[in-house]
Amino acid sequence: MLDRSSSFGRAVRLIRRGVLSWQVCFRMAWADFWRRDIKVPPFPAIMSNQQLQCLIEQLDVRTVFLFRAGLIINRSILDMGVELLNTHCARIPAYGGLGSIARALADGAHNQCATLHRVTERIDAGEVIDTEPYCLRSDWSYGRNEDVAYDAGIDVLLRNLTRVLRRAA
């Protein structure tokens, strides 16, 4: 399923609340624009926790993997007893949440790792299950650094998807 919970309106609200700056939001959008040539299979879209809960129930899901998810998982999903795992493409807890790559670059924290962690009520704060190290470079564009981070995130995600599929077989 694809998370379609994010929108322009949500980005504006995050900027107004000070969660993201206009500059970071622009860099993220620009990097995404140039990444658009990547073909994503036509999956159904998830817009809300209610839709996610219905799918978990309908499909008898035991494990949910999140990657670049904008949907904040609520208590009703957490209480369902499914394993909820999130891939975050920067070291947590230091670089959790939105704009993590921009913050790491600004801090000079070039040695990073993508993490797979358990989802809790707090964003990017659950137990870390696995990591994939990578390095950011200040002489690269923001988009190139983000691509390196996402490649590491994909590696940790695929490794653990394979583990879960083997366990289920």
C-alpha cells in the first residue's frame, strides 16, 4: 500500500508549526521531483489510520513495514497486536522525524545509518531492530545525499522483508 496521507496543506501546517523550514521543505520537494522517474507499481493508497486498520483486519496482516510514511500511526493501530516496523533513513533518536537528512548535513553528522525500528506512540523512538550505515557528503547536492540515505533504507528494508517472509514460509 502507498501512503498518500501527505499533502501540500500538511507541509504548510508543518512549516507554520516550525517542524520544517521553507528551505528544507523546498529541498525535499526538489529532490522528490528529480526522483520521479522511478516507477512505483500501482498499489492502493492509504490516506488514514482507519483505512490501514481495515486493511490489516481484512488481510489478516501480522507485520506492517513502513518506508517514507507520512501517516502518524494512532493508538488503535498500535493496539491491534501487529508488528509495526518503520524504516527511517537517518540515525535515531538523534535524527528522527522530518528533515533528518538536512539536519544531519547542517550538523556535519556525515556518518549516518538507516534504521528499522518498532513503531511506538513517539515518532522514530522505538526499539532499533537493524541498521545500514552510509555516509553523507557536504560536497554533494541535497538530493544526492537523500538518494544515498534512501538506498541504505531500502537495503535495511529488503533485508528484513526477506527475514519476515522466510519466517512466515
